[in-house]
Amino acid sequence: MAALATSRTSRWEPTARWAIRHREVVDAAATAFAEKGFDGASTRDIAERLGIRAASLYYYLPSKEAALAAVCELGVRDFIANLRGILDRSEPAAEKLRSAVANHLAPLRTHPAADYIRVFLRHRHQLPDGPRQAVAKLAAEYQGLMEQIFVEGVASGEFRADLDPKLATLALLGLCNSVIGARSLPRGASIDDFIDEYSKIAIHGVISGDAARKSRRKKKSAEED
């Protein structure tokens, strides 16, 4: 019994220092996979970005597949947490929709945040069984939260009564993901430009006639003031 108790109390627990280094390793993996692809990148590529030997990576991640799983999971979990916060706000559905577009595209402004989202979109299908299903479940959760914004908008009368929330969600995600998947952006266009334009496309495409008229009156009143 004493030996059993000792083994339980001596179980290793991650330290704060280990957690910080682990995130640095995952960041490096995200950048390597984004630049070279999952098949083209090696554990040596990841290690070189950190200035360590490839063998040292196994203290943090047991394999390249585990690194991909960590990149995909961390990336989508951040999106989910942010989107839940947007849904909890007491504001019109149109404002929530704009915030959701920004949440989806804003990470493209910086690295390694942009690398996480690109790797998730391009390489999650290369995950092995188990991690692939777990990440797919998270992706479905994210899509469901996005759909809820359209559901709320229809229920409140802000969005068209005949709007199909599921199809609207797929259309918006496809629009946003086209930017993420692009190898380059149009000259002179920034991520903020895409957020503004895609928000307008989404909102003007789903807003109800009454809500549109109220919006125009509000805008006109503000201009006159």
C-alpha cells in the first residue's frame, strides 16, 4: 500500500515553465506547418525554430501528428471561447455577426495566430483517427455557435424571416475561409478591409426590410447631426 501511495503522489504534473515552453513548441509547429505543409515539415524544422535538438521536442510532444493535433485544437478552442463571449453580449444580432466575422479573420493580422488558423483549415483532415474526430467535434461546435447568431437574428426580426440559418452559416464560413486559404491578398487590401466588406455583405444579405429601413434612418440622422 505504501508503494502504491508513493507512485500516486509522485505523478508528474506540468509546471508553469513547462506550459510556457509547450506553447512555444506548438507555436513553432504551427508556423512550420503553415509554411511547408504538414507533409513537408519535419520535427527538425520545428526544433530549429526553437534552437533545440529534434530529440528535445519529445519532452513536449510525442510525434509530428501530436503537434498537428495540438495546433488544430488550440486554434479552434480560442475561436470557440471568443464566439461564446460574442453570443453572450446584449447587442443586436447584426453587431454580433460583425464581431463574429472579425473573430474569424482578425488572427490573420499576426503570426503565429495566422498560422494556427491556416493549418487548421488546410491540414486537419490529415490528423489520425481519434484526434481527427475530436477536432471535427470542436469545428462543429464552432459552426453551431455561428449559426446561433442567425437564429437569434431571425427570432428578433432583425434578419429575414425566410432566412435559413444553417445555409447562411455555411455561406459566411465559406466566404471567410476563402481569405484564409488564399496564398496572397489583393494589393493594398488589409485584413480590416476584408472584415468590413464581408460584414457588410453578410449583414445586408440577411437583414429584414424593417431593420434595413431603421438602419438607414439612423444613419441619416447621425449624418445630419
